[in-house]
Amino acid sequence: MAITQRRETAAIPCPYCEQETAVSVPDGDVELEVRRSVALYGDHTTVECPADHRFWVYFC
């Protein structure tokens, strides 16, 4: 039997153009922090908005 992990999603505005982008988050209780550049450490995901801007969302 396969175990599937259920993930939450959140709508995050792009820091460049403010277009909302859907982001998969590991837990609904986590705080999200949006950054224009990548940090050296931390649990994060790379996101690309509909206008092709790349940014990082950190899970705190």
C-alpha cells in the first residue's frame, strides 16, 4: 500500500510584480517568509510566478 503525503497550498504574492502564485507548504501551521534571494540555510522552496520571476519561500 502506498502512503501519500498530504500537503497544504498557500497563495503567495510575487515580491516583484504582486501576482499571486500557489505554493505547496509542508504544514498548515508554518509561517511563510518570501525573499528575493536565496539564504545559506533553512527549509525553503523556489517559486516562479506567472511573469517568470523567481523567488524563494522559507518555512519558519
